Amino acid sequence: MKYNPCFHLLSVLWIQCFIVCSSATAVRNLSTDQFALVQFKDGIVDPQNVLANNWTTSTPVCKWVGVSCGVIHERVVALNLTSMDLTGTIPPHLGNLSFLHSLDLSNNHFYGHLPNELGHLHRLRVLRLRFNRLNGEIPQTLVNMSNLEILSLAINQLFGQIRTSIFNISSLKTIALSNNSLSGSLPDDLCHRLPKLEELYLSKMELSGNLPLMTNVPKLEKLVLWGNKLSGNIPASISNASMLKRLELQKNFFFGLIPNTLGNLRHLEWLNIGFNNLTTESATHEWTFLSSLSNCRNLTKLLITENPLHGVLPAYIGNLSTSLQYFYAYNCKLKGNVPMEIGNLSSLLLLQLGSNQLSGSIPTSIGRLRNLQYLDFYTNKLEGSISESICGLERLYTLSLSLNDLHGPVHKCLGNLTSLRYLDLSSNKLSSAIPSTLWNLKDILLIDLSSNYLNNSHALDVGVLRSLVQLNLSNNLLIGDISSTIGGLQTLVSLDLSNNKLHGHIPESFGDLISLEFLDLSNNNLSGIIPKSLEKLSYLKKFNVSFNSLEGEIPTHGCFPNFSTASFMNNHALCGPPRLLIPPCKKNIHKSSKMMILHALRYGLPTIGIVIILIVLTIMYRKCHGRSTSLPIQDDSLFLKTWRTISRAELSQATNGFEESNLLGSGSFGYVYRGRLSDGMEVAIKVFNLQREGAFRSFDIECEALRNIVHRNLVKVITCCSNVEFKALVLDFMSNGSLEKWLHSEDCSLDILQRMNIMIDVATALEHLHTGHPTPVIHCDLKPSNILLDDDMVAHVGDFGISKLLGEGDVMKQTMTFATIGYMAPEFGSTGIVSIKCDVYSYGIVLIETFTKKKPTDEIFTEEMTMRDWVERSLSKGMIDIRDADLLRTKDEHFVVKANCISSIMELALGCSTELPEERKDMKDVVVELKKIKQKFLKALNMFDKDGKITMEVTLKLLTWYGKLFCVFLSLLGQISNASNGIHFALLYLELNHISFFIKLVNLRLDLFDEPDEANFSGGTEDEPFVLDC
């Protein structure tokens, strides 16, 4: 074919035109995406100013926080703004992001309706909006998202009929709409419409109707429909979902037989069908379904609670999977004996058979369940004595045998169960002395031995149980005085000693029970007065000393004005105010009282006179000798006590009516605002939300902690405002915000030295809390958001709202677990026990986060691999996996020195965050070690150049030092010149070896943080007999 130059020229021009037009289109389309995102930003409140500081015209759209762009089209394909505390509505402009594949705005505060324009996102595969405050109905237009694979709108306030058209999106793999007010029923052909469905979460809604037939769901693994109004039978076709691992149908209205086909679900791990109306065979009450479940060898959780199953618990329960960890059969109308075969379930952690009609004795095979942590036979008809085999369950955490017909003794060996936290043997016929071994349970939280026939042949030394929260020994045969050691139980909330034969006085030490809310001493033989010290019990809500022989005046202050006549009945010698319907107290002064007054006047007046004369002489002396020219040093605690009070109106004015623009953040019990007082001082104002349970107590705790403990690395309280309706603390303003902001904001960065200094400050603060005060203080909630930075980047630890004051030593105590998940020590989260070691654990986690910029709650971390496990595994492979990329790059100057420094810090963090509290380091040691790491780091930076070789400056210093040392050797040689030539030449030979070794040292890479490498420093041969000790 003949070549045509005109055609070639036209082709080139056409291609160039196409490229130019395509580029222009791409730029124009990206501008469309930018406009949509700017509209989104302008319509929301961003308290951390992340978007305001980053989403700017000076930064390319594809580098904005949370924005990802495609490689080919350079269009926005993903928007991920999870957990950023954003507030506002979702604008329709997001529907213009036509290339969007993933939209994740979960765990924020978005409200209002979902815009219909979201239906324009035809390429969208992932839509996650869970954990917000969205309301209204689900838009019909969502059905247009034909490529959608994950739809998550759970935990919102959506209402109306569930859109059955959603189930027409055949590409869906996960549907999560739980915790909304959606109603309606599930379509019968649900399974045919969704052949790719793997997870269906529709719990805690208003769904009704029957469960669809499971005929075409080969990939379904999780079916969670609990907390609805579904009814009818559980279809036998459920077994067609052969890959099912988790089935939750509890809290519905299902009835009829439990299908035997459940046993065909070979992969089943979790089965919960409790709180329904399911039954067994009406004639025989055979539990055939339980027999079929023996085929499910992966089953770990089985819950059939609150179903009228009737019948006898069959012996083939012992054939269930040895993987079974949780078995709940509470209130199932069970009869007969507990089968011995139950001891075959060797992995069992929890066994709950309470509120049934079980009889016979507790089987001795229970002792074979060595992993058991929770044993509940509450409210049955069990007889005989408590099986001693229970004493072998070393991991037992809860033992509940109350409301049975058990008799015999309380075994001494129960005191060996050191893991026990809850012991309830109440309402039985136990008839021994209370064994003193129970006082060995140092960490126990609840002891209830009420309504038995127990006595106390010895003193009840319960004062050693420093973690105890509830003690109930009522309705027994106790005699003697009440032990005054009970006053040492500062975490005790409830104490019931009523209906016994106790006598003597109410101990004065009861006034030290600072957490007490319930005190019942009624129906005893107590005498004497009601101690005035009880007025200090500010949380006491119920008080009963009726039917005793008490006398004297009833206290009138503290909580006592809240108590009625019922609290003091049948104490004939008590007197008090008329409202209590008892005689008034007489005001007569007896002769003995007059004598006391005369003695006071006789000896007191001369003493007062002498003191006055001394004061006058001191004043005259100062006037004669003049005043000191230096200003007095003002102690922080004195400053705190003498600061002026402040009103709510002043605080409102300082924050412009608590305007949202001044909101710095929110915490467990309230909000923190930025404010400026009338004198121009900038402050942080923490306003407590008094509607939140525990807020009053949190305010008291924080006031106490900040008032009594002053340190440069603790946030200082300036003043407070407190009345019945409003409570606030005025604190020093920290201009550089929190450590969390500096770690996780795109526009903030910290170098390695700054991070070390901050963590040294935090460690110093914790050391002071733990050891710098007569009463150790546990912070309980250390995390990056509670570490604040001032103008000079000095760290200050704040937010003491859930801190605890310890007694003597590091005695562990119980508290409500308001601490933050991820930073909370394992024993705090699982048992409620706290100690100073809990703070050490939290510090270790924060230390890891500070140098890796990973949060313990990040999605990559699970129960199988926590952040600590990740660091521990990565350290064995090298720092490259865990380091913060902004902190350390492979081409970085001094890479080796920095990497080894971070490695040492990670090892220290692992030592702080061990599973067992006793294995964790003390904060005092942590401070010392961290300072040593910093010192080594700085020394290494000054000693080596960027290639890792010793600098010339250091070389010259070493040469100077070596020259002086060599002169000393020469002098010594001169002094021993008369010695044999052999000695002389030996010393000279050693000297030459020193010089040879030093020359090698100058050009040698050193690692200050690792042990000397044998290849470089061995010196074990005859030629080089010297070893360098780094």
C-alpha cells in the first residue's frame, strides 16, 4: 500500500489531541472529586482539625488524609475517615465521586438521613457507615450499587421497613444492619438472591415472620439474627448452610423442636438458641439434638438458656466436643442428677446450670474440669455436702452454689482457690465455723455466706481482704465483737452482718469505709453509740441498725439526714431529731462535764497566754530586724488551696457559652473546653457530665488526686467550680495538645529524641504517683490522649477521673473498669483488680505506640496477635517491621544507632507489658533504664559519623588519652629498669599490641547497644589478647 504522509500527519494530530483532551478530562474529573470532598469537609465539625489542616489547595487531593486515588484514572477510589470524631451530615456531593470503590465513615458522629445520591456510586464495593447516629430510612437507590460486596450500617438510628430490594444485590458478601429500629420480614427466597453471602448480621432490630429456608447459601459462615421478633420453627434445612460457623438466634419467639439436623453443621463453632420457647420431644423429653451436636467437633460455645426443655440432662453430654468451652443451660426446667460424664468436657471454662430443678449431689467428676473458671448451680435442689473436688479447680473465678439444700461444712481447702473472685454459698444449710483459710483469698471481690448456720469460733479477720467489694454474713450464728479490721476495706461497697448474735460496739474504724453504700447491722445485740465517724461516708445510701441496744445521739451530718425511722427502730436509748419519732437528746450538763470545763480553763488559759506572748515577741523581732528582701517560694499545694473560687457564669463567659469551637475533646465523664479567664489567663476547663454514672465520684477523685499530688509532669489544677448541678475543673492549658495528636495527625511529627523525652516525662510522673506520696496513686487510664504537651513539649499526665488511692504497699484493689480497651492491663479488664503494675502495663503499650505509631486497637491486632505479640515477634526478625517509617528510614543518617536505640526501647516496653503483673518492671527502674538508653543514644550520635565510623574529634581524644597512658607505662618501665630483660620485653610487647589494636579500632563500625561481635572483638588469640568492652 502506498504511504500517504497526509494520513500519517492527521493520525499523529488526532492522537495528540486525544491525549490532551484525556488529560484535560482527567484534571476536570479530579477537580469534580475535589469539589465534592471540599463540600463534605465544609459541612462537618472536625474537633481535631485534621481535615482543616490537611485538605487544602496546597496539598494534592490524592495526598489528603483518608483519600486514595487510582493509578490509571487518577480519580478518588477510596475514602476512609474512621474514628476521627467527626460530626455532621453526609452531603449528597459524595455521590459525585463516581470512581469510588470504598467509603468508610464508621465510628464517628454523623447524623441525619442517608442521601439518595449515594446510589450513583455504581462502582462502590464497600460501604461502611456503622457506629454513627444516622436516622431515617435506608434509601431505595442503594439497590443501584450492583457491585456492592460489603454493606455495614449497624449501630445507628435507622427506622422504617427494611428494604428487601437490598437483598437483590447478588454481589453482596456481608450485610450488617444490626442495632437499628428496622422492621419487616426477611424474603422467603433470601438465599436464592444472595448466592455469595458469607455474613448476615441483623440483630437487635424489629424483624418479624419466619426464618427463610436455607437452600442456596454454600458460603454462609455467620448468621446473626438475635434480639428480634422472629417466630415459627427453626427449619431443618438450616443444615444446608454447610459452612456455617456461627448461628445466633437467641431472644426471639421460635418454638417447637430443636432440629436434629444441627449436627450436620460440621464447622459450627458457636450456637446460641437461648431465650426462645424451644422444646424437646413432648413424651420422652429426649435431648436428641444434643446427641447430634456431638458431630460438631469444633463447637466451643453452646447456649440453650431460657427454653422449656424439661427432662433430664443426658449422660451423652459427655460426648460433645472436647473443644467446648462454654455451656449455658440456665432456667431450662431440668430435673434429675448432674451426670458424671460432664467431667469429660476437659476444655470447659464456664458451666451454668442455675435456676433448674437439679437434685442429687454435686458430681465429683467436676474436679476433672481443670480449666473451669465459672461454676453456677444457683437455685436448684442439690443435696449433700460441697464436693471437695471443687478445691482442685485452681483457675476457678466464680463459684455460685446458693439457694440449694447443701449441708455440712465450708471446706478449708476453698481457701486454696487463689483465683477466686466471687464466692456465693448463701441460702443453704451449711453448719460449720467459717474457715479462716478464706482470708487467704486476697483478691476476692464478693463473699456471700448468708442464710446458713455458720458460726465464728475465731475472729473474722476480713481486714486482710483489701479487694473486697461485697461481704454478706447475715442470718447466721455469729457471736462476739465486730472486728475493727473491717475498717481497712476501703473498696467495700456493701456490708451485711444483720440477724446474728453480735455484741459490743460499732467500730469507729467503719468511718474509713470510704466506698461504702450499704450497711446493715440490724437484729444483733450491739450497744454503745453510733460513731460520728460514719458521717464521713459520703456514698452511704442504705443504713440499718434497728433492733439493737444502741444509745446516745444519732449523728446529724453527712448522709444521716437522708435516713428514716426504719434505720433506727427498737433502740430504746437512742435520741435524735423529732422526724425520726424518737426522744430528743437532753442538753443537761452533768457534774463531770462541769469538772472537765473547769480543768480546761485551769490549764488551757495559761497555755493560750504563753502562745500569744510568743507571737507578739516574734512580730516585734521582725519589725526591729526588717524583712527579707527575697521573695518567698510559693509551694504548689499552697497555691492551690488559696486560689480564688470561680463561678459557672465566669466559666461560661471564658468559653463563649461553652461554644463548640472551644471544645478540645471529650472523655469518660465529660468535655474539655479551651477558655480565657477575665485576667487574660488561658486555661483548659473540664466540665463533668453529671448524667453519667460515676461522674460525681470521678470529680471527687480527680480533685483529691490533683489537690494532694503536685509534680512538674502532672497537669496542675488551678481551681474548681462545684455545686449540685454543675462541676468543673480549671486546669493549666497545654498549647501543644495531646501525644495522640502528635502521633496520629498527618501534619505533626516527632523525632526520636522528642519521643524519648516525652516518655521519660511520663515515666517520671508515674514514678511520683506510685512512690512519691504516702498513699500510692494508680492512674488507671494512661493513654496518649491523656498525655498533654506544653509550650516546651514537656509532657504532663492528666485525667485522673478513675484513679485509685491504695492503702499500705501495692495492695491490689477493685474498681469499675472504665479504663480504655487496649491500654488496660489484662487483670484489670478480666477481674477488676488494679495495682500500680496496671499503670506499668499501660505505659508499656503507650511506649510501643509512641515509637511505632500503631494503636493497640488497630485492625491488624486481634486476640490471637496483640500489639505486644507483634512487637515481640518482630524483634526477633529485626526492627524493619515495627519501626515508624517517619522516624527511621534505611537511608537515614545514623540508621544503625537509631535502630538499636528503638530496639532497646521496645525491649523495655515488653518488660513493662508482660501478662503477669509480678513480672513487670517498677516505674523507678523504667525511668533509670530509659535515661540510660537516651544517654547511650546521644553519646553514639556524637561518637560516630554517618558511615558509622568514629569521628576525627573522638579519635583525637582517644589518641590524647592513649598518649598519657603510654607515658605512664614508660615511667613504670623506667622504675623497673633493674628487672630482668624478659619482663621488660613482655611489657613492651603488650604495649605494641595495644597500639595495633587501637589502629584497628579507629576504622571499625561499633554498635553501642549490642554485645561485641566475636568476629570483630574476639581478641582471643595470642596475637590479640585484648577484648573491647562496649
